[in-house]
Amino acid sequence: MDRRKSLKAIALGSVATGLAAHGCKPGEEKPEVTDVKIHEPVKWRTDYENKILTEIKEGEDFFNEHQRETMVVLCDLILPPSEEFKSASDADVVSFIDFMAKDTESEKMQTDLKGGLMWLDHKCNTENEVVFKAATIEQQKAILDEIAYYDPEIPENERPFEVNFFSMVRNLTMSGFYTTKMGIDELGYKGNMPNVWDGVPQDVLDQHGVAYDPEWIAKCVDQSKRNIAAEWDEKGNLLT
């Protein structure tokens, strides 16, 4: 499995944190602190969303110790380290999956995650007499090779359980890694960047039999004036 040929889905998100500082004039008493917040809820979330987020963060982990260790091994097999790239565990992807499992209202996702981990251990015990995390890399890959490739012609609800389990974990691993700073840096993604607009290409204008008015070209497309803000008169006519 070549991890760098996998589909890299980027879903950028952020959780804002901060501290509020209050200054006082000389001689004034500092205001009494009546409510200390662990984090400052971000303005684009509702009170209900911030409440749920806090409960998820402060609640119990979804995975127990054995399950978490197995997930770390599994995610690193999906996105392994190399001399050039980091691994899933370098970005703590399992914590992301743990969060997602607690955040979702789908009991099926939660059941499938834990059921899939049980399936891995049972399969590995049957074939190698050890749990999945304790097997050799060759033994682990041999098991994953049986479930890593599904037939797209077969509807998801008709595929074997273990195939859908691996597909879900693979998607979560990719999403978790490539939405971290580490993953975004690896992609070389820089966000929206300013560019230069030189107007509609001439061949397109020719196709439609239209042309720019020289006055508009001078006011709107002349790159020497690109930093000058446009101005209009009271009737909506462009001035500069």
C-alpha cells in the first residue's frame, strides 16, 4: 500500500483557545474572577455546540488501552513513516478517531470500530496465535491485504463487515492526518493566495465577438494600478 498515492482529503477545521486579560489603572483593584474557563468558546459555534465539545473533551476515552494500542498499529500500517514523511501516530491520529467516535451520534460507527478491532484480534489469533498488535508486520499486512481492496461494484451494505471496517479506519486516518498542521505542511497547502487577473483571455473574447473598452482596460486591468482602490460616482460610474 503506497500511502502517498492514497486519496488525500483536506477538511480544515480549528478549535480556538485563548486567555482573556484585563488591565487595571493604578490604584484600582483587580476584578474578582468568578468563572474560569478551560477554553474560550469560538464565536461561530452555538452555546450548545460548545457545551457538547467540552463534554466530549472531558469525558472518558472511547478506546480502552488495548484497543488504542491496536489502533495505533493499524493506523501506522495505513500511513507508515519514512525518511521523508511522518506517520499517523506522529500526528496522534488515534486521538482524532477517538474524538470522532465520541462525537458522532451513530452507534453503528462506534460498534463497527470496536467490532472491527475484535475481528482483527480473532483473525490474527486464529492464524498466528497472537493478537494483532503483537504480530509481525508481515502477518499484519497479510491480514489487511485481504480486506484493503473492495469491489466498487458491490454496494457498501453488501460488502463484508471487515472490509467496511478497514475502509472506515483508512478514511479516518487520512482525514485525521491531513487536517493537522503536520499533514497540511506535507501537502504544501498554503491556502488562498493572491494572483494577477489580466482580464478574459483574448480567444474567449473573440469567440463571443466582444472586446474590452480601452478605458476599462486602463482602469480595471492595468497592473500598474492594481493597488489603487476603485471609486464610483453617485450614479455608479467607475471613476478610477
